[in-house]
Amino acid sequence: MKKIIIGIFLLLMVVSPIYGASGFAVTIGEATNDNSQWKSSVMYYFQSHTDKKVSDATQKIVTANEVNQISKDITGRIYPSSKIYSCAMVDLSYTNGIKVVVDKSKVKIVTPKMYSNALKSSGIDKGYVVVTSPVQSSGEAALTGVLKSYEIAVGADIPESVKKAATEELYTETQIVNQTGQNPDKIADLFEQVKNEVQKQNLQDPAQIKVIVINIAANLNINLSDAQAQQIADAIANSQKVQGDLAGFKQQLNDITGQVSQSGILDQIMNYLQSIFDYIEGLITGQ
């Protein structure tokens, strides 16, 4: 019987997928990584939000250079290494769309729905995401770490054009929140509804998108200036224009998600077979 179990185990090892990506990744901000106490607190937060071992995740550092390369032309901000705090965890075994958890005690502006919007603009519609920081932050720069976590988990690069468009969209959302005083999730709803309609009509012209922005904002009782409506239209138009760059990444995301799902099923099968083997061995040995 033991030989049969071992044979089944070897067969499953042969047919199981060989991964080129981890499916489970953590990115640590440069400043946080240099402070052992901060890093420990962040890893503890991640561990408290997953049933997996965070120590098993592929870990990478997010540097100021990576953040600035994307954000400098959008936000106008240049971050020193000492200011890169935000950290992210991505798990592709979550199969029910996107689930984003944000440490609200530290990340004060960007909400889960705002991150979700930016991820969907990056061709990402799957995964479990957790964002935190050892100190209070706005959360805008954290998007770089979230996207890098996805690149590690998926094993493919997200085009720079897409990263910049997603960062611009997120930054525009936070600007509109600050300017209007509206609830962040209400502004996120506005962006989501506009994007859904724009994608439905396959639009890229900012002038056409602006009309949709104005109409949906009115329906949501959000008062926008003409400049704000234009700002939103421009950001969403830019996201639309780079969607064609995402074909390769989206295919890899789907492939890896499927592999991770299969791995979970195989783990369940192996646990079941092990329980049977333990039971039979107990009968034979009388234990």
C-alpha cells in the first residue's frame, strides 16, 4: 500500500505544473527594509491577514528609484530612499476577483476601491492584495510596490506605459478627493462607473469621455469644475490608450492563476491521500 501511495505521489509531481513565478509575493519599501523593527511590524501585519506562511513568499525591495521613475512626471514628487515606506503582499490563489485590504491606521488617503480601480486599469482582475506601512502615508507611492508584487507573483513585467497610466489615474483620484472634500470611495465609484461606460463604448477621446464624466458625476451628486472633469477624462483616456500593451501580461496572469489553483487542488489531494495512508498504516501496526 505504501508503494502505491508513493507511486501516486510521484505521478502527481510529474503532472503538476512547473512554476516560473511564485504566485505569492511581498514587496518592502526601501526605508522599511532598512529598519528591522518596521520590517518586523509589517511582516506581522501581513501574517495576520493570510493563512499562508509569509516567510514563504518571494520578497523584493521597492526602491526610491523605482517609485520616482513612474511618479516624477505625474505627481512632480521625488522621493528619497528614506521616504519609501509602503509595503504590499499579493496572493494569486484568491480566485474570486480582486480583494484589497488596506491598513487604514497607516494609509490615510488611498482606499481599497481606489487600488482596485488602478489594478483593473493595469489589466489585473485577480488576486488578494494587502497594503500597509510602518508609518502614516498617503498610499499613492504604494501602488509601485503593489504592481511590483504582481510582477513577481505573475513572473512577467507590466509595461511602463501601463504603470504610468495607472499611477496617473490613482493620483488624479486622490487630487479630486482633496479638491472636492468628497468621500474617497464615492470618487472611486465615479471613476469605476466612467471606466465601465468608456470600455463599453471603446472610447479613447478625452472630449467624449468628459461628457460621460459630467453625466455620471451629476447622477452621483458630485459637483465637479470643468477643469476637474477634464482632469478625470484625460486620466481615464490615457488608461484606455495603453490597454493594447497588456496582452502578454494578462495572458501570463491567467496562466499563473490557473496553475496556482491547480496547485491548491493537488495539495488537497495529497493531504487526503496522506490521511488514507496514515489510517491504513495505523490498522497494520495496530496504533
